[in-house]
Amino acid sequence: MITMTEKAAKHVARYLERRGKGVGLRLGVKTTGCSGLAYKLEYVDELLPEDAVFESHGIKVIVDAKSLPYIDGTELDYAREGLNEGFRFNNPNVKDECGCGESFTV
């Protein structure tokens, strides 16, 4: 199961509204970085048959079958710290992260 904080859901809802289309946000992983895996996010206009769909605060989070084992249980948050803002991933499966915070291992 993938969840979102209310703050993250509001951010995604605002962006989908500005885009004028979209059914939700796709969360997945890709092989990259010094630790092995990195998160990828993209807005989704059409669901695929193999997608797992989770709903949190009225927003659909879509995950492909290959990524789900690495991110199952993740909570997606959105935070601002000073001039920086962005999504935060609270993933219980992470065993280690690289120093720059861009990639992780499970």
C-alpha cells in the first residue's frame, strides 16, 4: 500500500488542476545512482492494466508491478524547508541511502 500525507495530496491536486488533465501520480523506481535505486514520479493521464492503484486523500497513486516490492508501505510527503521544497519518501524498505540522498538500497 502507498499513502500520501494531506500536504502531498493537496500539492498533487493543485498541479493536476493546472495541467487540466490527469488521473493521478505514478510512483516508481529506476536503477541509477550510487546506491542502486531512485524514485521516479510522473503524472498519469491513462491507467495501464498492470497498474496497482492506491487512493489517499482523494488522489490516486499509481504503481507498476515491478516497482511495488521496493516501495510497498511508502508514505509520500511534500515539504518546504527554506527555499527548498519537494517530495519526501518515507519508505520502510530502505536499508541504506547514498550521501546525496538521490538513491537507495532495499
